[in-house]
Amino acid sequence: MNKSGLTFITFIQTERGYRAEIPIESYINSRDRIELLLHKAENLYTKYIEKMKLQIGKINELKKKQRGTARSYWELGNLILELLDNQNKLSFEIDGLYDHLMRDLCVKRMWLEKVIIFRRYVPKVEMIPRRKNWGEYSDAPRKAGEAIVREFENRGHQNRKPK
């Protein structure tokens, strides 16, 4: 168990999908129906990995067509944050999140970090201009996210008519 009271969980890739594992102490001390929770965690992880792979495929298609990809990267980051949130609701925290995602999505850690940072700083996909490409934001995703939010808020104020 970590400081937040969540149990660390890890996922092992098998021929049939993913198998969830937790520390033996957590298993022994559990008052919940841990087997059911582990099964839910496995299904959840599998579902989100599939969604993320589809999103990466979408990103790759948009890159080939040289169309606005920034929103698609945001969507991928959002899926990652949703996965974390849903695992937390089951009282689990993925131990070594980046290692899991690098293995299961076949992507690099730095790339993942940038995607997640960008998503954390941009709360709504609608804030991102449709035609913007990821390359415009990827070097400094935090600063880019902050700038997107500022621009969005400024546009909102400009569109309002004074009373």
C-alpha cells in the first residue's frame, strides 16, 4: 500500500491478455473480495490498452495526412488519466505506470511523459485549435498547455459583449 492508501498493482502480459498482481501483504490483509477486484482491474487495463492502441493508430493516420494531430494526442493522454482514475476507484495504483505503457503500447517514455503533461495542463480538448499539430506543442507541453488555456480564456472574454 502506498501513502495515498491505494494498493500497488502490476500487470503481467500473458498469452490470454494481462494478469494483475499485488503484493502478498495486500492480498493477506484485504477484507474485500480481492479476486473480484483483481479481475475488474485486469479487464479495465486490457480495455484501456486496446483503446490507447486504437488512438495511437489514429494519430499515425493523421500524421500521414499531415492533419491536426494535437487533439488526438490530448485524447491519448486523457485515456491514460481515465485508466489511472478508474484503477484508483478500485483502490489500486499502477506500479511503474510508464514501464507498463512503454511495454504494452511500444512507445518511448519521453513521448508518454509529454503526452500526459500536455493533457494535465489542458483540461478540455475543445481548447485546442483543430488544425494544430502536435509538433507545435511537443517540445514544451506544459508551457504550450498553459498558453492554450490563456488563449482560450482570452477568446472567451473577447466574444462576450459588454453589458
